[in-house]
Amino acid sequence: MPKLSTAKGLREIQLADNIFSALAHPTRRQILLSVHYRGVCNAGEIASRFDCSWPTTSRHLSHLVKAELLWVQSSGRERIYRANTRLIQSVLQQWTQYFE
Amino acid sequence: MPKLSTAKGLREIQLADNIFSALAHPTRRQILLSVHYRGVCNAGEIASRFDCSWPTTSRHLSHLVKAELLWVQSSGRERIYRANTRLIQSVLQQWTQYFE
DNA sequence: TATATATTTAGCGTATTGGCTAAATATATA
DNA sequence: TATATATTTAGCCAATACGCTAAATATATA
């Protein structure tokens, strides 16, 4: 378990905080899965797959980016998203282990 | 991945929703770990370990119970909590696998 | 350069969350 | 039975979350 008393522990806690709050919304979980399975997606592709408006999806995307669960990259006027699969897995695995 | 079109899938989605929203709060994650490591805890023991008021902790507890991450059992005037380690692990593992 | 396209940001309104204190409930003890 | 103890529930309030539409920004195309 991370310790509040070390810089590393603090960062880990902050990370967990962002990640679990990002995963708390069903649409965000879906976005994450969807981007993961497709490998790469631009904002429009993602937005088109969900019921909510594009701006709303856009905010979900920035939430996920802030949590470092997604990476963005600009390409012309498009924004390319990719899932940070390694982080997602490592955090989930880590927390699985806490309960072993 | 669970499907919205089947009863089982729907239940799984609902489960994930409760679980991830329960895990979204740092205090609730701490409670969960704390109860897990101690094996069994009554409400007072748990409440005493956190900064927030007992009623606030109590609400966190019911949130966790609703998500089935904790089990409660009454014993006299005490309420005994236990972590549903199996569920926690299976959900986290499941989601880890989605990203494999 | 003017316009179209891709996307985010701003701003607003409502719903939910999470904190608190006080009150209620249930059980144990004197 | 009256009181003390353990705990939850009720009710209030401020902050946050999340939906929307309209506006802003950045890049591509005519």
C-alpha cells in the first residue's frame, strides 16, 4: 500500500484517485474500452459512438487524459486518442494484489 | 465484455457501476483496505480510524455494502463488517483482462 | 482570403455527493 | 424500567459532476 509520507507514495495515491474517479462513470469506462479495442481513435469517431453530445464526450475525454488513462496527440485539426493500457493494467493489478 | 442485451450482462454492468463508484472515493478505498487487512471490524472501530464524522463514515459503509464490496452482520447492538475480497478481486481482475 | 471542418472551451442549470449536527433506533446494562 | 451505548437515518448545505447549447479555436480547403 502506498504511504502518504513518501513522495512516491503520494504520487501513487494521487494516481489512484484520478484513475478510480475516471473509472467511476460508465461512459468513461466504455470510451476507454472502445479506444483500447480500436487502438487509435480521433475525437469524432469516439463522440459518434455515444449518446451524449460531442462536448460532453470531449469532457469525458479530458477527464481520462488527466487521469493518464488516455493519451492525446494532435494531427492537423484532429485529436488522436490512444489508451494507456499499461497504466490501466498496472493499477488494476496493483489493487487486486492489495486484496490477496 | 458484458452485453446490455442480456439479463446477465445487465446485472454485470450494474455491478460494475456500483463497484467503480464505490471505489471512487479515497476514504471508501481506505475503509475497504482497512477492513480487509483486519478481517472483521465493527462500525465504531472503522469510524475511529478516519477523520470524518461517524455518520459520514456510516454512509461510506452503506455505499460499500450496496456495492456488495462489504458484508454486514448485526451482533447485539454492533454492526460487523467484512470485506467481500472475492468480489473485489474478481471485478478488478476482470477489468484487467479487458485490457489484455 | 473566406469558408468549412474538427474539436475544445465557456457558461448555464440540475442532480448527486459528501460533509456536518441532531434525531431516531436498537440493544445492553443498572 | 430508566439510562447508557452503538449505530444509522434525517435534514441541511456547499461543492462537484454532468448534461446541454453556443461560442471560440485551430487547421484544412476552395
